[in-house]
Amino acid sequence: MRARPVLVVDDAAVDRRQGTLSLEVLTGDAYAVMGPLGAMHSDLLRLLAVDGDIAKGQGRVFHAGRVVLVEPECSDGRLTPQRLIQPLGAERGLQVLQGLGLVGLEKLKVSSLVGWDRAACDLAAGLAERPDVLLVAGCLLDRLDPWQLPAVLSLFDDLRAEGLALLVETARPDIAEALEGLIVFSLDGPVFAGLVEELLESEEDLEFRVETDDRSAAAQLAGAFAVRVEQTAEGIRFSAPGGQEQAARLLAQGCGTIRAVAVRRPTLSECLLGLVEPVPGS
């Protein structure tokens, strides 16, 4: 299937004092939308559900397909999960019920379900509208049964292969990595929009750790390789830009009583904290 634009965001912002977001979402794309409390990324995600000029903010949103917003408790509590997914037909409906972990609960009223089962019903209600773009607000995926989450992500992968695009608000880096795309907000507006892998690769401050019982090796390493040496609760930590090259030199040339060298790339959590400072008190 050839990718085509289904949602275009042009210089959009909830507050005119914030930076703006411009983005073209193609069929099959999936973005995690992340940011600290107060960054207004939840509000912007909700505004993307409306085609046209953004009221009280700035910018414009263009829909080239059906855009559906789901958020906590958006599903009709009077219905059952089976009734929610009825528009999808028997085969697709069963696929959704299985993927969301609702098999066995399909004849219960949604209002009788709580916690992660209710969150799964909210997702089912959105998918039942056969969207081209599903906007998931309120960190709805974060509320799911963690044991069911892999099946939910697998369901989304299958639907993405058929063209569904996703924008998912989440506070979980593991969900962001699974979705592959990432939009990050600070209190001043968006600071990153792209692939998770692009953000990870942009981080140059690789870290390598050296195992040794000899503290004098610290001074020797600092002089020979210009590394940064820190005493931590875990022991002595050596780090430097270009960690891969530094580790290769250590292994090739040897240095004192060093027993092992391990290179570690920054995690997505660390990259996110590097982009956006934590909000005090959040």
C-alpha cells in the first residue's frame, strides 16, 4: 500500500505564546506524543480531531481521511463491548476483542467494567468508527493491563499495515519505542518530531564503564584518554564523548588492572530528560 497523507498539521499551537507544530501524518504512521504535566500536548491532540483553523490558538489542521479521538471513558456505558464493535463485522470485531483482551467480557455492560477493561472498551469504540487516523488522548494505553499491552500493540501493527495512522499520548518510553514515531513537548511547545531512532542516534554522549579494583586506574585513564571519572553509589564511572572509540583503545592497548569495558548508549528515557527539564513538583 502506497502511503498517502491523512492528517496535515500546519504551524499549530494551543497557545499563541508556544512554539508551533507542523507535521504530515501518512497512512501507517504511528507517533507517541509525550511531555511533562502542563505542556498542553493533550490539548493539542484533542484539537487535531477538528478539521480547520484552531480556535483560540493558531494554525490549521487538514483532514484527508476520517480522524477519530478516543480518551478515557469516551465509550457509551450503556452498551456492551460486543455492541461497540458491531459495525466492524464478525471477523474484524473478533480480532479487535481478542487484541484488546475483551473476550469473555463482550456481553457485559461497559459501565460495569473498570480500570484497564474500561480503557480497552474506549479503544474498541474508536476502532469501531473505522478511522484513518486514531488519536488516543489521556494516556489511554498507559491504563491498559500491562500483560495485554503486547497484544494491543500487535493489533495496532496489523491495522497500521492496512493503513491506520496513530497519534498516542503516553508517558511510557516503551510504548513510544514500539510506535517508532515520537513528538515531544516542553512547556514552551514542541521540541522534537521524528523517529525514536533518530533521537537516540542524535545523542553523542555515549558512556563506557570500566571494571577495576584499582582506583589509581582512574588517574591513568583520565590522562591517557581524557575521560570523565565520577564516584557513584555503584562504583567508579568513566564516561567520554565517542565512547565506542575510547573503549576500542582500552581493549586494544590495555590499561593497568582493568578487567572489562562496557559501552552503553543512552536510553530513550535519558534522551527525553535531556530534551525537556522535569517540571518541579510534577
